Amino acid sequence: MKKEAFLILLIIVAVALLLSFSRLFGTNTAEDARKFFAEDLQDSYPDADLRVINNVTKVGDGPDAYYSLTASVSSNLSTPCPERLEVEYYYPQRNFVKRAQKVVYGCKVCINTPKCVITYPEEAIIASHTYEGSQVVKDYLAQYPHAVPNATLLADLAGTPNVWEVDWTDPAAPRGLRVLISQRSNDIVGVQPLPAPAIQ
């Protein structure tokens, strides 16, 4: 009986040592970190419209190395007032949990920013119907409350750099609206009707 107990104890010690060595010398890859983060984002924000991992950076070397990951999470993208979170995470998990910061919320643009630059599509969507000169868009949204926005940052528009183009469309409307917004000067530079959809 003593031999069996000693043998079981020896096996338990060997397994414990093997596990501790595998943790010590185990390597986590960027792909492991990205996969884990994607799963965590899905679990943490199941109702989000879009979850994008923006950056994966390895910090340190050896057994103390870890990955710093950042992502953006967007919600309500088909509405006039979308929201955006910036999420930072560490893999394997460090002494603190992930941090999430709301950067676009409350249907406002450039919250807590002294010099506003419209950085995100969510901000461009909000600016398209809240900035001065957007009354036509407000009227369109009142008439077509199910209109859906699509925001794109154009590198150049007729010699003007960095212009947001926000298209509002609704299947019930004969035409949509295109709103052009200067990224840096924070004003609407134009509102025009979209071409009528092709008849099929």
C-alpha cells in the first residue's frame, strides 16, 4: 500500500512539474492572442454591428512576454446616432482586465476634444445631420426615418483633401442624399441628391 501511495504521489509531483515547466517555456503567438481577443469581443459585445482588431503588439521577451491588443467596437451603425468603443486587452491576461473607453456616444461629435478632427465614420454620420447646414438632411430623416447611412473618408475630393462622404438611403425614398463634410474644418461642404437607382 505504501508503494502505491508513493507512486501516486510521484506521478502527481511529475505532472505538477510538467505543467509548471510548460507554462514557463510555453509560447503564445500573435495568432493565439488575436483568436482569444476575437472570441472575447464576440462574448462581451454580442449586439455590436462591427468588431475590428486594430493592433496586436508583442511586449517583452521570454516567459514574461505578453501581447497588447486594441480593437474598435461599433453599434447602431444603421441609425443616425451610432456609438464606438475603443477596447484594449492584454494576452495572456495581466494583473488587470481589459479597458474599454467610449469615444463616440450620445449623438455628439468630438467629445472632450478641444480641436475637433472627425476621425471615425460614426462621428461623420452624426455630423451629417447635426452640423450647421444639415437642415435638408434632418428633413430627409424626418420623412424617411428608416434611412441608413454609409460613411467613407475620401482622400481627395476635387482638390480638397480628407472629406467625409456620408450617403443616406432608404428603399422608400426615390433618391438618397450625399453629405460632404470637411474632416478638419468641421463643416458641411455640400449636400446633394444621390443619383436615382437604376431600374431593373
